[in-house]
Amino acid sequence: MNTERAAEHLRLIAALLGPAEPELTCEQCFEQLDRYVEFELAGADADRAVPGMQAHLTGCPACRDDHNSLHEFVASGTAGEPPASAASQA
């Protein structure tokens, strides 16, 4: 078996077994996502503050997409501001 194929087999086995550490459910992830992103952007240890989040984001594409979108939105500095279309109508 070549090295690439063996590495792929190990990756698939790891995906089937799931994470070794505790993992949040999608519902718990949704409830804690804002807090997790705030810790990340503050440079704090988000994984320590919200145990199991990183393991869940690694294995759940839907929650990972939500995290990436929220992280990008909050990091852009537009969080809490009305959309440009609403601001121009005021």
C-alpha cells in the first residue's frame, strides 16, 4: 500500500471514530458560537473557554460554515450596525 493511500485510510478511520476529546452537539454549538467567536477575536483561548467546540467544528461542515461566516462578519467590524440599505433610508 502506498503512503498516500495509507494516509487516506487513517484519515477515514479517524473520521469514523470521531474526536478523542469531548464534542458539543449542533444545538450546543449554536448556543455557544457567539461566545466562542468573541474569545477567538479577543485572542483568548477559545478552546479552553468552550470545550468541545473545536472538535465539533472539525467534524460538522454545517456548523463550521456558520462559525466561519460569523467570525468573518464580526471581524469585519460591521456587527451591530444596520445594513447599508437600512442606514441610507434613515
